[in-house]
Amino acid sequence: MSLPDPTSRASPRRLPWLAAGQDFPPVQQAWGDADPAPGLLAAGEALDVATLVRAYSRGIFPWFSQDQPVLWWSPDPRMVLQTRNFKLHRSLRRVVARFRSDPRCEIRVDSAFAQVVDACAAKARAGQSGTWIVPGMRHAYLDLHHAGCAHSVETWIDGELAGGLYCVNLGGMVFGESMFAHQTDASKIALAALVAFCRASRIEMIDCQQNTAHLASLGAGEISRTEFSDHLRCQVSQAAPAWRFDALQWDQILTGAYPTGPETP
């Protein structure tokens, strides 16, 4: 991935540089459409658990290349998937139904987090010459996982990891990070499982960060940064769900049911 160098002296606007432990500037100060990198908020070096939690709780996320400092972003608008709007297209519905009924197939949570991150980093992506999951980023999210704030949803077939995704969870908010597939539809199955889990856990929104045609086809859409921040502010103080997947949660998307009673145990 090639990103502009907003810290160079040639940049028309100077970017705030954050020392370790220094607070983030207000997200409204992020660069706009007229700047070289819309959504860019700050740069720095710290990528520890406390900094990541502080960032995500304000709708800020890191994204940078190997030769760059840690770059912090807060785009406007923000791509999100409202879990009630998830589009389980007919073909994917058949795939998920077959997966659910096949004893060789299962969804696991957090059984191979590092393996999922590494597979996401190794995935070739159109228009990118490398990966944004650089070694520093990998170590940071492994630390976040060990702190209980990052999770993997994994598609297993015949005892092999076929695909999956990882995400960040703070309270009642989930932030999608990356996904991969070694077998056809395996990443889509993992995303469908995440949506089913979120519905069962009363989680209304999954942050997708940036707009892609693939996410839009599954029901994601853009909202303003203000709307995103307002929702985030209400959700991060809620209790986080217990991260485990039960096959009964598939009903949340396969039957069209939406929870109205107590959270699924």
C-alpha cells in the first residue's frame, strides 16, 4: 500500500505529532477533501494497548505503511454496517445454510487469532503492493487481543482454517479490521457469523472504516462522522459481550429473527 507522506515538509498542512501518552486532537480537526489525505488526523510513534483503546473509543484508527510513522485516521463520512441491514443474498444464504448443517464445518472464536492476522497480512489485494499489517501493527493487535479487546471469527472446514476476520470490540461497538479466505466464501461466512453474533449480542453497528463495493453489496453504507461519533459515545461504555459463537446464533440471519428479549447466553 502506498500512502502520501503528510509529515514531509512539502505537505501544505503540518500534521500534529503525538508524543507517547499525549491525547488525540478533536476528530473535527482531521484533514478534509482539499488536503492530500482526507481523514488523516495525527501521526506519532506509540501503538500500545492504552493508545489503541483511547483511539478506537473516539473513532480513530491507525493505518500506515512500513516506512511511515503511525498515522491516525478519522474519515468523514464513515462506512458502517448496521447489523439490521446486513444483506444475506440468496447464494450466500445457501452457502451459510450448508455450512451450518455440515458436521465438518464450524465457526470458532479466538482460537487462532495470530494465524488470522498473519493470513490477512499475506492476502494479495488489488491496487496494493504490500500490506498495512506491518510487524508493528501485528504486535500491537496481538497485545490488544491479549488485553481482551481484539477478537477473531474463524471459518473452519475439515479441521483447517479456511478463512476468517479479526476485529476490535469496545463495549457495545465492533470495529472490523481485515478478513481473508483460503477457500471460496470462507471470509463471507465469517462475516455472516460476526453479524449473527452481533445481533444476538445487541450490537447494532460494525465499523467498516472505508467504503468498498464489496461491503456496500452486503448492506454497509456511509454515515457522517458526527453521527458515528454520537453512536460510539453511547456504546463504548456498555458492557462488552462474551465472545463465543453458538450455532443457534445463525438463526439471527437465516430466519430473519431479531432479538427482543435477553441476550443469547
